[in-house]
Amino acid sequence: MNQRLLDQQTAFDQKEHELVRQDAVLSEKERYLTKLEQETRRDEEANEKLKKRLVDKLEEVGSMTREQAREQLLQAVEKRSAKDIALKIKATEEQANEEADEKAKEILVDAMRHAATDYVAEYAVSTVELPSEDIKGRLIGKEGRNIRTFERATGVDLDLDEQPGVVRLSSFDSVRREVARQALKRLIADGRIQPTRIEEYVTRAKQDIDKVMFEEGKKLCLAVGAFNVPHELMAILGRFKYRSSYGQNMIAHTLEETKIGLSLAHEVNADVDTVRLGCLLHDIGKVITDEEGSHVDLGVKLLKKYNLPQSVIDCVAQHHEDTAFTTKEAILVYIADAISGARPGARFENYDEYVKRLDTMETIAKNFKGVSEAYAIQAGRELRVLIDPQQLNDDEAVVVADKIRDRIKNEMTYPGTVTVNVIREVRASAVAS
């Protein structure tokens, strides 16, 4: 009897303990549900506030045109992102400057030292002196037959009225002009000026110039250490002797650029032979005048015809950033080209075009909000932009510099590079009396 009572008591105690445990679990769940209910209520309140703001915004937008809504959205996004963009630009520039500036200076100075050349470019107009004025009449011939034959055979215009005792030869193609100059000198020396003799001397002059161009191309290849260039390409390279770009003779430019490129290639462990051929052939399309297309496209087409390595073709195709760079060798050819063309005194332009280019550059900068003045200096290689500190802060000034640079790059054609420097100056004054 007593044992049964003890067993019942034990069972009762166990049930009581289990009930206490379950009560604790239920209490914990109740607290969790209460907390969840509070969080849900807060979320609902937040959603209601957001809903109200969106409704208000929709009511505001509803009175706008599509363009007004788009403009407001763009302004909001630009305002929010301007600071982030400026910070990223500053951080990137600071890191790049700290890590690369000194090393880049050393490499480029060394490359330019190795590239020193002693070549005097020929900028003068082609002219031929006459032993006497009566030669002009014989050059014209009966009813103008001689001058027409000469111009037709050479593709060059003869100007007999420029000045006494001189004949001026006019043609955009300097090779044709040189052929005409040599043929004309031989005709004058011979004295027998007639259509058949004209054609004979023009043919001889063309043959002689072809030989000269081949020898010049061969000399250029040997000067840069390129010994595997096809003879046909050597002859085309020889045309550089009679061609200039922005007033810079192309043999001088090519020789200088190749030396710079080779020096850079050694510094960064690039493929030296690829850079050598890329620099040597990068402008070969400029002397192909009988086909349509940019000099880059014509050059690529020509190199493919003679089965040049694809790595060299890529250098030519990318040296004006027409396509994205795919190799470091292509980047080096681009850099060497820019250095050779951008150094002071390397190139010149027609004065009117020069003034127009600088004026356009300044106008682009002045069209931006907050720009008070803009000056193109250092022959157009730097654009100095003054910012109104009341309209733009420091971060916005960085963004404006970036935008001006992009517009100049996309809308203008210029030799070398243009540096955009934005200056935001705050002045404060106080008078003590």
C-alpha cells in the first residue's frame, strides 16, 4: 500500500515538473510572438509612411511631362553620385601618381634620350628655277599641248605665273610632285620640250623615284634593326621620305617612334620584335593614296596581304585607340607614337586651323555650369579652367574636369594630348578699421 502511494507521488512529481517546463516554453514563445508582433507593427508603420511618400511623389510627377520627370531623376542621381565619383577619381589618381609617376618619368626620359635623331624635314613648296623666261612659253607649247601632257602624265599642276624665273609644282601627293620636279629639270636641260619627250622623261623619273624610295625604305628598316620586312613593304616605307604628317617628316617620326618604343619594350619586358615592327609600320597606310579608307584600315589591310604576324597587325590597328588594346605591345606603340608627335617642335599646323582648334577647346569648357573662364595654353596642350566657387564645390570640380576631358576627346581632333586643369579658388577678405 505504501509502495503504491510512493509510486503515485513520484509520477505526480514528474508530471508537475513537465508542466512547469512546458509553461516556461510557452512563456518564451509568447515573448517571441510579442516581439514579432511589435516588429511587424513597426514595419507596417514604415510601409505606410513609404506608401504615403510614393503617393505624394506620384501626385507630383503626375503634373510633369516625361522630359521634366526624366530631368529631375537625372539630377537626383547625379547629385547623389557626384561625391562618390569624385572620391573614386581622386583615389585612383593619387594611387597611380604615387606608384607610377617617378618610374614613368625615368623610363620616358631614357626612351626619348635614345630616340635623338638628326633629320631635317623638307617643308618647302616644290619649285624649279628656269634659266630664262622664254622657257615658260615652250613649257606651255602650241595651244597648251605641252603643259596639258605634263600635267596629265604627272598628276601635278604647273603654275607658271607665281613669280619670274620659277615654276611652281602643286600636288597633295609629294611623290608625284618629286617625279614632276625631276622630269621638269631634265626637260629644261634637254631643251627638246614636246609631248613624246615629256612622257619619256616622266617615265624615267618615276623609275628613278621608285629606286630611291626602295633604298630609303631599306635604310629605314636597317636603321631600326628590322631585317625581315618584305621588299614590297620596304618600297612603300620609302614613300615616307616624301610625306609629312602635321609637318613632321614621316621617316624622322617613324625612326624616332621606333627608338622610343624599343626602349620602352626593354623596360617592361615586352616582345621587342613586335614593338619594332609595330612602330615601323604603324603609319604605312598614310602613303597609300589610291584606295579609300582611314590610314589605320589601309595599313591593316596591307599587312594582312603580306602575312605579317597578327600581333604586329594589332599594334597598327590599335595605335589610335580605334579598337581596344589587346596586348601591352600595342599600348607601347601607342605611347611611343604620342611621345614622338607631342614633343615641342615636332609638328606644326596651319595657323588658322590652330587658332580655330584652341577656340573650340575653350568654348567646350565654358559651356559647363560653374565655369567662369577657360584658357588654352602651351600651344593647346593644356586647358586651364577657372571655376566659380559659389556654384561648384571641390568634388563637383573634379567631375567637371572629367566631363570636359571626355568632350574634347570625343569631339575634337588634335595631335598629342590635352591636359585639363580645373582651378577652384576661394578668396576671403576682411577690413579692419
